[in-house]
Amino acid sequence: MDLGLPDMGGIEWLQQFREWSKLPVVVLTVNDSDEEKVAALDFGADDYVTKPFSVPELMARLRTAMRHTMSPEESPVFKNGGLEIDYSARTVTVAGKKIKLTSTEYDLLRVLARNIGRVVTHGMLLKEVWGPHSVEHTQYLRVYMGKIRKKLRFDGDKRE
């Protein structure tokens, strides 16, 4: 996330985002002032990277931010039947075969996997993946869930 947003300040956006999401936020910016760094971190940023930066460093910081968002009792890998989700690498496999998911499809599947055995409502999924202003857009959810089901079918699964 860059702090230089056209419609609102980055710190203001960060405050609003933290009201409904625990997803990690890494700030990427040219501003290297201590005031800006402290404000961003105090208002919920997980890390602060100033430009220029190297891609390997950024990737390492993103992996670290993802690891830190997992609670201690969470495993970095979810396994259920033939389904495996590696939260750190953001990869999904079914029966050992890697499945390509969009970012949104992955986020939906992650929320469902982390809540296995619990009731997860349309509103909860929409709020977690699209944000608090999308809780009425259930058609989005239906479309994405259909795509996820199709991609996760096991070879022996003949259902349509």
C-alpha cells in the first residue's frame, strides 16, 4: 500500500481498513520521515518499506507479514482430505495437483478453511474478502464460489 492515495490520506485509509480487516499491510512509499513511519505503524501497518527497494527484500517482508498474521495455534498449512492450503506460500493443491486460484478465490477459500466446522454467512465472507461496504453483493459470492468449486474438483468427482 502506498500512502499517497488520490482520494484520501494513506493513514486515514489504514485506520478504516483496520476497522474490519486483520490482513497484513505493508506500506511502500518514498516518504522516509520518522513521523510518517511511526504513524503508519501505530495505525496498523505491519511493515514500512521505503523506495527504492529490491524485489527479494519485499518478498521476504511480505512472507514475514503473512507469518505474523497467523495465530500461534494455526498451522501454516491446512489439510483436509485431498485439499492442502499453504498459507505462507498462498498455494492450493488438490490430490497433489497445484490449483491456480485468483487472489479473490484464494481469500475466500482461506476464510472458509480457517472457519472449518463453523457457520460462515454470506455477510461474513463478503465483509472479510471485499470489505464492509460489500455485504449486500451476494451475487459476487455466488459467482466466485462456483469458480472455486469447479477448480477444486477431484479427478474422480463427476458432479457438475
